[in-house]
Amino acid sequence: MFHKIKRILIGRPLRTNELHHQKLNNLKALAILSSDALSSVAYGPEQILIVLATVSMLAFWYLLPIAVGVLVLLVVLILSYRKIIFAYPGGGGAYMVAKENLGTNFGLIAGGSLLIDYILTVAVSVSAGTDAITSAFPPFHPFTVEIAVGLVAVITLLNLRGLTESATILAYPVYLFVFALAILIVGGLYQAVTGHVPANAHTAIGTPVIGINLFLILKAFSSGCSALTGVEAISNAIPNFKEPAPKNAAFTLSIMGLILGSLFSGVVFLAYWYGIAPSATETALSQLGSSIFGRNGFYYFIQAVTAMILVLAANTGFSAFPLLAFNLAKDKFMPRAFTIRGDRLAYSNGIITLGLSSILLIIAFEGHTENLIPLYAVGVFIPFSLSQTGMIVKWIRSKPEDWKSKLIVNLLGAFICYLILIIFFVTKFEHVWIALLFIPACIFIFQKIYHHYEDVGDQLRIDLSAKFDDMENTRNLVIVPVAGITKVVAQSLVYAKSLSEDVIAVYVGSSPEEIERMEKKWEKWQTGVRLVTIFSLYRSVTASLSEFIDTIKEKTNQSGTKVTVIMPQFITKKWWHSFLHNQTGFLILARLLKTKNVNITIVPYQLEK
Amino acid sequence: MFHKIKRILIGRPLRTNELHHQKLNNLKALAILSSDALSSVAYGPEQILIVLATVSMLAFWYLLPIAVGVLVLLVVLILSYRKIIFAYPGGGGAYMVAKENLGTNFGLIAGGSLLIDYILTVAVSVSAGTDAITSAFPPFHPFTVEIAVGLVAVITLLNLRGLTESATILAYPVYLFVFALAILIVGGLYQAVTGHVPANAHTAIGTPVIGINLFLILKAFSSGCSALTGVEAISNAIPNFKEPAPKNAAFTLSIMGLILGSLFSGVVFLAYWYGIAPSATETALSQLGSSIFGRNGFYYFIQAVTAMILVLAANTGFSAFPLLAFNLAKDKFMPRAFTIRGDRLAYSNGIITLGLSSILLIIAFEGHTENLIPLYAVGVFIPFSLSQTGMIVKWIRSKPEDWKSKLIVNLLGAFICYLILIIFFVTKFEHVWIALLFIPACIFIFQKIYHHYEDVGDQLRIDLSAKFDDMENTRNLVIVPVAGITKVVAQSLVYAKSLSEDVIAVYVGSSPEEIERMEKKWEKWQTGVRLVTIFSLYRSVTASLSEFIDTIKEKTNQSGTKVTVIMPQFITKKWWHSFLHNQTGFLILARLLKTKNVNITIVPYQLEK
């Protein structure tokens, strides 16, 4: 039943060699690796406006200088990530770079931040995508949470199927988004130039505003930095490029920076020029689209591709999270389960963890994940900063050719990243303080897990040169709990007798009459197996069996006897039948396994109907 | 971990002989068995008003004639249940009476209705109790659902602990409730007589009302019948009375009828006289209390004991549901799990099922379970009707002494019950249609379960006189999947070798190099066990193992070899460590058990740290 549903949803299992590492040409790589970064344009400018709106609409002209600041930051980031690309052609995730250059704990800080970051990528992007849909179709607004959760569920399923195969399809929405925004910007500029926009739609640059101060400007700037989330994606995926991979990746990164910068500038300028004000029910991009084109077909096209690219951006979280979890798990910082590829070659556990976590976040915030954007941005800038710092250490240590110029670039990058982190914690402490709890908690847990695996490894290690001790005198005692005389019991007895000379059947009765009846029947049956009957004041077979095993163990302690309990298990024809047979019995005996240290053999009994 | 929490919440396990059947004296029995019936006074009269209010406040005087109708019905029910008490001194639940006299299917109709009924008892009573609380403390009104769910959770836990021990404590709230309502009624009447109530508070009896018709009056009447839910409780619990049990039970039933009738009449009369109108935020009883006494201490006392008795009424569901489920399960109509007494001698599965179902109902109806009252009443009157019908059949069949007068009483009872059912379905179809789906569905499921158990019984039955076939030539092949060379593997091999001569270790590698490395190590180890290595294109050990088992089985088919797979299981020191070891491996091998029909032995390996 479950199995069938799973097959339908996930598809047939794949062989390991079906895992083909398809190399991407630059154009396709650009599309696939930049959806996260480019889609940030859909909410970045609006984030700045939201902060400015807390002062007055008059303050909206500050959008322009703030955007210039963001663009400068973008250039610095692109330059310093180009350095990382050439230094780590195998893919320089922040976890790797920080771990290698700054030590394990800094690596774990980066890793922990990134895990949160990817969860937030999914929650924020999908919520923003849902906003694009509900802006276009206001009647859907009350169903924001349902739509967002549904989208995450679909992305999760697609990823469990193994989405990478169909990568080409994923490229189109990105091209379409760039195309749509380009038309939007050109159209908007044309109308602005031809004077179709009322002159009083925006305040003049330099208009004095009461209540504006450096704190607010920095706060707005840090909000705008959310438009830069995702620029690191290309540097993590260098092996996917055609040779010479680092050069191609660096080139693609620059092109992406150029596109991101252009779209961001265009949207920011138009938002200023058209005097767009943030609204709870319509995104800034939607307002811009309907101001420029009216609600015609092209407006809906913009909304559709915006929603699509945001969903794709969420999807990048689904590529990155399981891979990072895999790397952490390989290094023993996360449960080993994250290293297992599922039937469809995807790291299913990572995908499911990410899907569930982001669904929980969306539900907890009722789809208003704009409150999460600051935290998301912090989650991005912590690894940014650590990567840059790691590079600085690397240059100083290894001093390669031309290392000073490289050092300067990364120094600048690190400086700006730390500055932005400080701005975040100063201006948005109420949104980001949780990171100060969560990241240390992550590291604590990572370390705990690591030490457990190390401990286990120590306990299990074996000296190959020592002689294998056969323990020839091992005796086996097989216990068969019986509840009556049935074919299942017969099968269990036959099996038990084939395993050992010492087989004991145990019957637990709740009255002396019951026990006498059973003993008589047993005698008549002539199995050749001794029946031990226990009169129990408790109803529990486990408790009686447990005591019985204690007695047995006491008696046979010196001889090194191993005790095996035989547990018949009904294998039912129909899935729902399994609810009708005591699953509890199995759970209870599993407790015996744990507390009494006995072996338990499950003997399947196939029911015919 | 789970175990510890369970112990704290549920308490230590009890012995079966701690199950003492404490006999109740009449006074205590009255209290314990009538909380369900008496508490109905808290919502019954209001239900009539709600229907009348749909016409006009002028129609409120109809409350009085309708109440007379309900009282007549009460008398008939009490009389006919007295007959049932003497005919079924062992406890005459509707399921038993209907099954015995009308056949299994009618028994199942009664059983199915009662199961719903008990779930609704809990949901409705707890919601009404919560209303009593929020009427007294309006600021709690927004938290209705949370309070109600919390109450159900507490009752569930108390019942899992085994509530019956503390039965004496449960008696007091009932006495207090009767006392409080008596004071309320006396106080109200005094004020009414002394003219403290404005004369225009109520309309005169006989005032003509536009829009009233027979349909509405019948609808209001059927609503009032909800005040009679719970009158059957005493007849189900006769064995709990002191000897002569039937006589004592019948006497107690009559007293209960008297009290119920008096309280109901008093509340109805005062509600009419004070012109109480139904309100969404305050119960009629609360309005009455505050009109008569103001919001003084005594008012709060009334609200408190009302809430308490309603919670107690819910608790009766928790006594009845698990017992009925037990009876149905004993007759193979419900899963056997319902026959198992938990650690504290309560039928835990029934209690948990009931608790969860009623919590789901409360959440689904957002605590407004007044919409469920009609369905609840139907759920009560279907078994009422079937009991009466069963008694009619019994009298006609067995013709005991004085059978004609007995027959007349039950005929009258049956007639009125069917009449009320018809009124329900005619006047409140929109609330009760679901019963027409749910009850047949119940019976369908009951029968399905029954046939499955019968089928299984047929398959398992053994002929004791036939010779026990030992199958001397059974060979055992033990397969030990190994992932490396560790102490766990060593332990598994020693155990495997003690079970059989034929032990094969299986290693699944994903590259030829891996396999070569393993083979070399194995050779060096000198265990005397043959290692089979499998190169797998899949990652899954299960798939490879599964194929391997198929091959083995093919080869050994004729010789009747039994295959056992050894599964080491880490037993961790700390509960959270268990998440760090592949639980999936265990689940996957459980699939082998099912599909490949092999025995699986779990060998515990205790980790020291």
C-alpha cells in the first residue's frame, strides 16, 4: 500500500550509474544556478521600501542611494567569489572553505548558518512566489498558506523523484523572467521618458525628510542586501561546468552579476519613479507591472514567470541542503542517514527534512515570511563572511603568485560582509537574535553527534591480526512463546528445533484452569518440546517472559548460553489486515531486545487470505 | 525516554488482581452513574430555546408544553429501562440486548451508534463544560478549543492511569451540582413568587405566535430530548451494585429519573419566567444564575460545578467506550488490540481512540459542538429503540410470568423512541444524515474484520490428533550481511556459527576496488565463514540481498532450507543516539521479511557509551 503510493509519487528505483554528471554549458549554467540570486529582485527592492515607509512616503527617494550601496556590495561580492572559484575548483562551499582555513568550529558555524539559510530560502522564495500569484489573483489571497504549502510539497516530491534529470526545463523560466523584467524596465522607462507618469508620483531626490536618520538608512540598506542572497550558488557548483570549469564559472558569475545588477537597478528606479508604496496584498513588482501595462496579458505573464522563478529559487535550496547535509554527515556531524541515496539517487532524508522544516515555517508564520527575510539575509552573510575570511587566511598562509592583489579583494569582501552583519545585528536585532541561539545550538549538536560516532567507532574497532574467537562452547537456548496451539506455533517449533537442541515453549496463563487446559492439550500434541507454563498476575506476556529469561540466564550464566526468542509475525494479504494483528506484541518484544539483551527472531507467517 | 515519560504520566504497572470490583452503594452509584444524564440539564433546555428563537422571542412560552413532552418521555424511558434491568442483571447494554434478541446485525447497528455516541458524549460534554467556564470568565472565550482539548487530554490521561480507583472523589461534583441547581431553582422560584422578576420578562402562555407550526414544535421537542442522553448508563452497570443488584439498580434509576425530571422542570420553568434568550457567548444556565444571584460567589459556584459535572459526563464515555470496544473486539468485530488491558488495567487502546477522536471533533467544530447535539441524540436514540425492540422480542419469545404488562411497557418505550427518531430525521435531517452513512459503514467494517479473523482462524487451526511433523531434514542457512569488519560483525558471526553449519557473510560494494579491499581484509581475519561479495549498481543492500536470497532459494529449493538473516541492532545508551544509527536498515530488512519470506534475527549490540 505505502509502497505502491511511493512508487507512483516517486517513480521506479534508479541504478547508481544512472547518476550522470551532465556538464553544463555557460548559458544553461547561468539559468540553472542563478534562479536564487535573480529571483531576489522580486522582493529585495520592496524590502527597502518597507523600511522607508515606516518614516514617510517622502523618504522613498532614499531608495536610489541605498540601491547604489547594494550595487557596490554586489560588485565586491562578485569579485571576491571569482577568487574563491579559482582557489576551489572542486566547489568552494562556505563549509569547506571555512573548515579548511579557519578550523572545524568555524566550518560548523558556516554549515549551521547555511542549513538554516536553505530552509529559509525555500520558505521565503515560495511565500514570495505565492504573493506573486495572489497579487495577480486577489481571490486566492486567503489561501496563501495552503498554496505555499502545496508548492513546497510538489517541489519536495519532484526532488525525491530526482529533479536534476530535467534540468533543461528548469532553465526556461529563468530566461523568461529576465526577458519579462527587461520588457518591464524598458516599457517603464519609455513611459517615464515620454512623460506618461504623473510628475508628482515621486518626491524629488534630496527632498528633506523629518525623522530619517543613519540608523534607518542602514536598516533599509541591510534590507536591500536580501537582493543578494544566492550569489554564492555558482561558486559551489564549479564541477558542473564544462572545461575549463573555473574559467567558465567565473565568467558565468560575472554575467549573472551584470544581469542581477541591471534588473535590480531598473526595478529600483521604476519603483521610485512610479512612487510604488508597499502593500500587504500586492507585491511592489505587481504594482509596477499593472501601473506600466495595466492588468493585461503581459502583466499576468510577468506575475507567472516571477512565481515560477521564485519556486525555482526554492528548488536551489533542495539541491544545496541535502548536499551540505551529506557533507556534514560524511564528516560525522550529522546523522548518517543523510548520506544515503534514496531509490531515485537523491538524498531523500535531506530533501524530506528540508521540505518539512520549510512547511512548518510557512505555517508558523502564516505565509508572511517577509518577517523571515532579515534572518534569511543573516543566514547568508555569515557564511559569506566566513568564506572571505577563510580566503584571507589561505592567501596569507600559502602565498601563491599574485597573492597580495587576491588578498586585497577578499579583505575588502570580508570587511564589507562583516560590516553588513554588524548593521544587521544593530538595526534588526529583533528579527535576527534567534541566530545567536540557533547557530551555537547547531554547533553543540554537531559536536555531540561527532563524539557519539567517534565513541562508537572506538568500541567497534577490531584488531585483524588477533585470532578470531569462535567461542566453540556457545550453547543456544531457543524460547518460543505460545498463546495456543496453531499452525503458527507448529511452524515456530519446527524452526526452533532446527536451530538448537534446547527449545522451550513458554505459555503465560492468567488462571490455573487456563494453564491446566493448555498443559493437557500440549501433552496430547507430542511435539517433543518442553512446555513451561507461567501463572501471571499481570496480563503482560513480556513481563513474565522477562522474568523467565532472567531465571534462565542466572542458571546458565557461566556456560555462555545465548538466548533467542522466536516471534511469529503475520504477513497479511491486505494492508489493512495488519492493523488487526497484535503489532503491539512486536513492539513489546522489541523492548525485551533492549532490556534483556536477547536475540529475537521474527518468523514470517504468510496468511493466504 | 518515552518509557520514562509514560511512567510519570500513567504510573506504575498494576497486577491483574489489583482489579477489584468494588461494589457501589445506591447513593454512590447514583452519583457515579448519573453524571451523564444529570449534566444534560446544562444544555437540554437551551437546545429547545435555540429552536424557538428562530421564530421569535414570543414563542418562548412553548418551552413549557415541550418540556412536559420531554418529561413524559423520561417517565416512559425509566419504566422500560427498569424492565431491562431485571431482564439483564448482568448488564444490558444495547449491543448485547439487540444482538441476543434481534440478531448480530441489529447488535452491530446498536454497537456502531453507541461508539459514535460515546465519542460525541465526550466532545459535547467537554465543550459544554468549557462553555460554562467561558460564560463565567469571558476573557477565556477565544481559547474555547484549547481549553476543551486540554480537558479531554487530562481526562484521557486520568483514564489511562485507571480512574476507577478514585471513584469516591468523582461522586462529590454530582452531589454538588444537584445541590447547586436545587438552590438555583429555589432561589429563582422565591424571587418569581415575591415578584422580583419584571412581569414583561416572559410572554404569557398561549400568546399567539406568527410562524410557529407543528414542524418547529417537533424540532424543538427533539432538541429537548438531548436532555435525556445518559439515562441508559445505570442499566449497563448493574454488576457494580450491591446485592440484590437489580433491585438496587432499578431503585437508583427511579431516583435518578426523579432528580433529572425535577432539575429539568425547574430550569425550564425559570428559563421561561426570566425570559432567557440563547446567546453565543453565555450559556442559558449562566444567564439564569446571574439573573437570580448576580455574579456573586454562588454564581461562580454553579458555573464551577456545572463545568465539573460535564467533565464527569465526558468521563462516563471513557468508561463505556473501551468496554463496548472490548465486547465488540471479543466478538471479533473490532481489532483484537481493543481487548488488551494496559499497564494500569485500563483498556488503553479504547481510551486513546476515544480521546483522539473527540479531540479531532472538537477541533473540527472549533468547540461549537452544539451542532453535534442532534447527532449525539440520534446516536443515543437508535440504541434506545433497538434495546426496547429487543425486549419486545424477548418477552414474546420467552413469555415469562407477567409478560404482557412488561411487553406493554417496552412497546410504549419502543413506540416513543421510534417516533422520536422519525422526528429527528424529519426535522433535523441536515444535522443527522451523516448517521445514515456512518452506521452502515461501521457495520461493513465490523463484518470485514470479523471475516478476516474467521479466515485467519481457519488457516491456523491444527488437528491435535495428527502427528507433529518435525521435518527432520530441515537445513538452516544463515546469512550475515556485513558492511565492514567490526566487533558487531564478529558477534554476529559467532552467533550465526552457533546456529548452523551453513553461514554466509554477504558484502555489497559499490566499486570493484571496495570489494577487493574487503576481500583481502576478510581473508586476513580468518573467521572460517565464506564471504560472498556483490557488486551493486544500486546503493541498496536490500535489493542485492534480495536477489542473492532468490538465487540461494532457487538452488536449495528441493532441500527445504530455511534462510535466516542476521541483523545487528545497536542498543544505544542515550535515547537520542538511536537516531544516529540506521533505523532505515531495520525497516528495509523488515521488507525482506515480508516479500522474501525469510526469518530475520535481531541481535542486540549494547553500546557502552
